[in-house]
Amino acid sequence: MRLKDKVALITGGANGIGLATTQRFAREGAKVIMWDLTDQGNEVVEALKKEGCDAIFQKVSVTDEEAVLNAVEEAHKHFGRIDILINNAGITKDRTLLKMSRQEWDDVLAVNLTGVFNCTQAVAPIMKEQNYGRIISASSNVAIRGNFGQTNYVATKTAIIGMTKVWAMELGKFNITVNCIAPGFIYTAMTDKMPEEVKKQSIAQIPLGKWGYPDDVANGYLYLASDEASFVSGVCLTIDGGAAR
Ligand SMILES: NC(=O)c1ccc[n+]([C@@H]2O[C@H](COP(=O)([O-])OP(=O)(O)OC[C@H]3O[C@@H](n4cnc5c(N)ncnc54)[C@H](O)[C@@H]3O)[C@@H](O)[C@H]2O)c1
């Protein structure tokens, strides 16, 4: 078990990559604090408990600073520590620059950028106190490549690479590593809504000739959260079948 007795907080854990990560971490021995907006989180955690895993669900939006602080305090009281933070929650609201509304811009920044800031700022003092921490956030390979119709999303995912480098510098002296992952096309609800034609074209740009699955990304989070990555900090791990340019 690669995460035995580690306490991991995973945001956006009820679906897709976050769900695969919650399940993988729990089965690797972690005690899991799972956050999401949807009550589905309860079912996920109940199923894990039946397997003997230790997990709690908290219905929290990462955009709500006060709710984030309260939930972190409650979870910290429950488990006594928080070793790993997975800033996984993210949304898309795609539109070309000429058509994007202020609301679409604000909504995506609130979850993907301010949400990551809120969670990291709430958990980092606990990690500092315990002189141990692993912080891993979801960027995307579009941060490196750009993507048509994703001004708001790409802005947030590029910022995550920058914040990761800053936080790796600032928090390293407290034995906290800070990294991010940059997935390419992964089969989840987020990508399910893409037009079929675009999905088909995307395969041609991937040297491995296929999309990835949530477990492919969960494996990346797991590596960076594990002791095997204890000397890795400030990096962005691309998981995209070779597509990033
Ligand atoms: N799927 C891909 O191809 C892909 C590629 C690159 C990066 N990513 C990133 O990986 C992460 C996970 O993506 P996914 O495809 O699994 O998405 P998904 O839409 O399948 O799941 C996202 C989860 O986050 C939750 N969520 C949304 N807003 C939230 C909020 N404010 N607070 C708490 N939870 C919230 C949703 O309820 C959902 O359960 C995202 O950050 C995404 O940007 C995904």
C-alpha cells in the first residue's frame, strides 16, 4: 500500500478523474476526505467504507472560501492531520473570445483558479505545522498547447503551472512538495460533451492513437503523492499519450 495511513483531501471527487483518484487512494491505504458539489459523494464514500476504507464526504464548493475553511477545520479535527491535497475540481464553459460572456469567464476562474488558491491556502498551514505535505493540482495539456474556444479554461490551467512553481519555492522548507499534472483527452463527463467530429480529429494528434482513462491520471496523482516522489517538486507531469507540443 503506497499511501498507508496518509490523509488525503481530494476535491471534485464524485466523478471522472477525481472519482478514480478517490477510489485508488482509499485502496492504497489513504484516509480520504472527498469534496464535491453533488450528493453522489455520499454513495462513493459509503461503497468505500464497505470495502474497509476510511473515508468521509463533505459537500463543499471550492469557490466558497468560508465553507472551505470550515470543512478543512472539521476534517482536520476528524483525522488529526492532512498529508495530501489534490486540487482536482474543475469546470469548462467553452466559447470563442469574441463570444465569451463575462459570466463564463468569471465562473471558470472561480472554480479552476480561485478554488485552487482557497483550498491550498486553507490546507498549507496544517502541512507546515506537521512538516509534511503533498499538494498536486490539475492543470491540462491545453496550458501548453492552447485550445480553440477555451480562453477562460486555458488561462486557469496555465496559471496553475505558475502557482505550482511559486508554491514549490515557498513551501519546500516545510517539507511540502507542490506539483501539478497536465492530462490530455480523458474519457469523463467533461469531455463527453465535445462534438463527435472534434473527438475523432483529436485522436490523430495523439502519438499513442487513443484517449486516456481516469485511472491513467489517478496513477499520476498517486505517484506524486507517494513517497517515491519525495524529491520531486515544482513540476508539471503531462499525461496525454504524447500529444503536448
Ligand atoms: N477530462 C479531461 O480530458 C481533462 C483534461 C485535462 C484536465 N482535466 C482536469 O482534470 C480535473 C477533473 O476533470 P474531469 O474530467 O474528471 O471532470 P468531471 O466534470 O468529470 O468531474 C469534475 C468534478 O468536479 C466537481 N466540481 C465542479 N465544480 C466544483 C466546485 N466548485 N467545488 C467542488 N467540486 C466541484 C463536479 O461536481 C465533478 O464531480 C479538472 O480540473 C479538469 O479541468 C480534465
